[in-house]
Amino acid sequence: VTALAMAHFKGGTAKTSTAVNLSASLAREGRKVLLVDCDPQANASETFIDESEITGTLRTVIRDQVPVQKVIQATRIGGLWVLPSAFELAILANELVVSYNGVQRIEKALRPVRGDFDDIVFDTGPNLSPLTLGALVAAEQYIIPVSAAVWSMTALYKFVGWIEEQRRDEVIEATLMGLLATMVGSRTRIGDKVVAEIRASAYPSFDTVIPRRVGAEDAVANKAVAGDPEMNPDLNEAYKAFAAEVVGKMPRKRGGAHRAITEQ
Ligand SMILES: Nc1ncnc2c1ncn2[C@@H]1O[C@H](COP(=O)(O)OP(=O)(O)OP(=O)(O)O)[C@@H](O)[C@H]1O
Ligand SMILES: [Mg+2]
């Protein structure tokens, strides 16, 4: 299993869009995927499950000690399951602050099911809350969606600096899989500038660029994701290419730890 967190403390950079479309794309390629929603806004969860049908969250597992298997819900897409969020995760964030080893609780909550999935994808909120940190602790790699907007690069450097501090303090071990340029308008100065800066930066990045399309708002409203017939074809193509790149960048784990040691 490879656990991947979508993260950025800047709001509205397409973290949730990236998480739901990546999860759907991976599942549609035949992989078993668990989407873990760590944002109290619950937009990723509600893309796949009606709010009224969400029966439990990470708080149900961590605070109420309900087995995580009972909280994970199937979706309309074969191969894709969701560990949903709800507003109560905002309360869990505070509970994690006063809990011993609070930042490790999400990793611990998922431990019983980690081996059941090929991929675990975390969506996180636009903040540095214990939920975001907890998702990064549970992840092996993270992806930062960077929107083509004026303040994007300054926000990116601040966020990467914060993550580096967490790594230095040995709170997280996750490494950056790549920066993903999102909402890139064609032939716009800011779009070209952000893509060029990402490429010129010291950080790994994805070749795929997610274009800005008016249809993206309709997709969110209609709860359509990559691979659905009503999805904008350009976005469909971009998310498919992005998912393929993600798989290509995943660490090879064939043979397990023993083989990795003997090969060294
Ligand atoms: N490729 C795109 N083209 C146009 N609009 C987009 C695109 N991707 C996302 N959006 C729109 O931008 C808004 C923010 O997207 P999204 O919710 O994915 O961002 P986010 O980073 O998860 O936000 P938050 O920080 O609140 O969690 C949404 O209304 C979405 O419809
Ligand atoms: Mg979001």
C-alpha cells in the first residue's frame, strides 16, 4: 500500500478535486483505493456519499473506538472506499491536541486496514491542524496542488518550509512526490508563470498540468469525477495522465522488506 496525502495550507488550490479524481482514476484502473477525508468540510466524502448516509468518521474510530472497518463505506465506483469526514472532525482536531500522541492517532486508526488496499489517499483541509499533520504522519508521500494564482508560490514556500520543520523534528517521514499545477488557464500570464516557477523550483513536479475549465464547477456540483461520462474531456484526460504519473512515482514494494534488505 502507498499512502498519499494531498496537502496545502492555502485554501482552494484543488486539494479535494485532486484527491477525488485521483482516487476514482486509480480505482477505475483496477486498484483498491481508500480515500480518507481529514477535512471537516467533508467535500471529498460528500462527492461519493450523501451527507445523510455518512455513519461515522475518523472521530468515531479514534474517540468512540469503533473498528475502522465499520466506518469505511463503499462508493458507487467499484474498488473505491471512503473513510468519511463530517463537521465533528473539527472537534476531533481539538481532541487530538490534548491527546497523548495525538498526531499519530490517524496512522494508528488505519493500521488494521492498511494492508487491504493498494492505495490510501488523504484529503486535508486548508490549515496546519492536527488532522493535516496526522494525515502527513500516516502518509509515505504527499502531493501539493498549486493553483495558478498570484500568491501561490509564496504560500508554497511557506508550506514546504513548515513540512521540512516537521521532518527535521521527526514528526513526519513523508516525502514530496511532487507539485501539481492546477487550474491553469490556457495562454494566461499567471498560468505560464506558475508552471514555469514550479518547473524551475528545487522540488519534484508532475509533467501533467490540470487545466482551468468552467466545467470543473459543474462537475463538483454534479458530483462527477474522472471517468464519468459527464466529466469535461480535458479534465478527464488530465486526471488520467496524472494518475498514471502517480503510479509511476510510487515506490516499488515487490518482495517486501526482507527482499529489500537482501538486495542492498
Ligand atoms: N481545473 C479546474 N478548473 C476550474 N475550477 C476548478 C478546477 N479545479 C477545481 N476548481 C474549483 O475550485 C474550487 C476549489 O477546488 P477544491 O475544493 O478542489 O479546492 P481545495 O483546495 O480542496 O479547497 P479547500 O482549501 O477549501 O479544501 C472548487 O469550486 C472547484 O470547483
Ligand atoms: Mg478541500
